[in-house]
Amino acid sequence: MNASPQIVLVAIDFSPDSNAALAWAARYADLSGASLVLLHVVHDPAGSPGFYRRTPKDNMQPMQEIAAQMMEDFLRAFREEHPGHGSLDAAELQFIQGLPPSRIVEVAKLLEADMIVVGSRGITGLPHMLLGSVAERVVELAECPVIVVKSKEHEVSDKKTIKRLAKQQKKERKMLKRLLGLTPEPGSDREADD
């Protein structure tokens, strides 16, 4: 009995993070024989002004056609940067309109995808609280496993952030110990004895 190959849905938004997600998915598909479906959710640029490049030449061109051209450019650059991924030759391209998180999950369910691969922009703090995260929402909604991939540029900033947060945590722990009376106050007699 031949089982059909796994289907891996890769969400593409043309960012460095979706480039990293596609690199991970392409390696996985090359090794496992999985089929790749590359999905771009075409959404209203009012929610993300300037997302789709519109020039005077293509001003009357439908967003879906512009997205298809952007995908072609994205894949051409990807192949130059990551040569030798045979799984990309048979990859299926899908362009669906809607809001990215819900559409990614809906398409995965309709295709009976075995896995979703998304990039993460690594947004933290207030911007994350206000905007949310497509990757985080996909993880919450999906019925299949979701792999979240960050680009190298976020790994570097994350290391800096981790170092900064560790330093801040150490400072806060020292202050908390002082407040609890576990260490002497600066300049106190106890400090001189220690």
C-alpha cells in the first residue's frame, strides 16, 4: 500500500523570515519526499500600506497578479541563494485572498496538509501586543503541526536581546534581595562587614 506523500504548506510573505521558512521546508521536502505548497495570502494593502509594490505601469493590475510577480521574483532570488532544492520544481503555488492567519489554517485544512511552515518576524513587546503575530495565531488555530522559523537577522538580534534581558534580570534580582533583606543596603554597616 503506497501512502501519498506528506503535504507541507509554506506561508510566503516575501520577507527574510519566509525565505528562512522556505529553506527549512525545502530541505525537509528534499529529505522526506514531501510535496510543497507555497501559499501567499493576498490581503488588502490598507492593513499593511505599501505591502504590494504598485508602479504607474501596474497601477491597474489586480493585486493577485502583482503578488504572482512578487512570488516569481522571490523564488528566483531564493533559488540563487539556495540552489539544489529539487522539491521546489514540483511545488504548487497558491494565491488566496483574505487575512493571513485564518486563510493559512483554512487552506491547510482543505489540502489536508501534514504540516504548516511559517516565518516569524520576531516582534516582541508593545508592537507584538498591538499587532499580534501571524505565526502565533496560526499555531493557535492549526490542527496540524506548525514549524515557526526565524531568519538569521532575528537570531542575531535575539542574542543581543537575551544578553540585555539577562543583565536586567540580574539587576532586578539584586534589588529584590535587598528589598527582602537578604543582602545589605549599599553603604550600610552590614555591607562593610561583608
